[in-house]
Amino acid sequence: MKVTRRDFMKISGVTVAGATLSQLGFDLTPVQAYATELRIKGAKETTTVCCYCSVGCGQIVHTGGGKVINIEGDPDQPTSEGSLCAKGAGAYELVTNPQRLTKVMYRAPKSAKWEEKSWDWALGEIARRIKKSRDKSFTEKNAKGQVVNRCNEIAAIGSAHLNNEECWLYQKFLRSLGLVYIEHEARL
């Protein structure tokens, strides 16, 4: 960007004027609050919990016309009192990002191209592969003859996108398969 001497003087003058006015007692907080209020006016307000970690910070999600308009911290939530970490504050972009994948994309082994698949195909394929690996490596009893019912050849890592309840269900599911090696991203 090329800035001429005249543009530089204009920008400097506006900056000095703004700094001077701010020192004279003009508070722009109500104007900013009003601008935010206009953006979410008439939107449905739903309270929820941030999906990133086990802290459980409260969020307020504003929706209108079937779309998310705004996500902010919930000041009534005792855990976070309205504050959010960088990941929680970026939740709006997680939902509204136009590059977010919404379809199953599959790349076959040794293939160079991705192909779109159905959700039914993906879930069936995942279930088939888990069953095959579990059946191949399941150990009912150890060398001493003790019942262990474990599967040593499958490991799992949980995601920070899961909330506490989903993590609990996930680890219960994994333990029911006999998995021993279960870890979570939030602990790593």
C-alpha cells in the first residue's frame, strides 16, 4: 500500500484528534455495546458449553435465520464468568468457516485423489475395520490364565472437540472393546 505525504498527514491528524477526544471524557463503550446489540437484535439466544476442553466454560450462541450470528462468553456461568480462551473465542469461526468439511472424503491407499463417500459407507467401513483388528488381536486370558479381555493392537486418542459427556461415552465404548491404550488430546 502506497501512502502519500498528504495521506500520512490525514491519518496522523485523525489519530491525534481521536486520542485527544478520548482524554476529554468521551466514552465509546455505549456505542460499541449498541453496535453489538444491533447485530444480535431479534436473534435466538441459547446457552451452551464450550466444546474444547473439560473446563466447561459457558457460551451464549445467537442464531437467526438458521445460522449462527454470534458466540460469546456467558457471564452467568460460574466456571468462566464470561471469559473464553483463544479456542473458545474462536468457536464462531469453527461453525461458520466456508472451508469446513461437511462431507465424507476418502482417499484409498496409494491413491492420489480424494473421493466423496456417503456417511453410511464411512460408518460401515470404520465398524468393519475396528471389528477386523479387534478380532485379530483380542486376548481373553493372559499367560497366567487370568481373564483380561483386552485388545492391544488398537489405540485411541480423544479429541478436544468432544465435551465431557461425549468423552465419557467414548472411553466407555473403547473399554467395552477391550482397549487398553486410551489417551486424550487435552492431557497431551
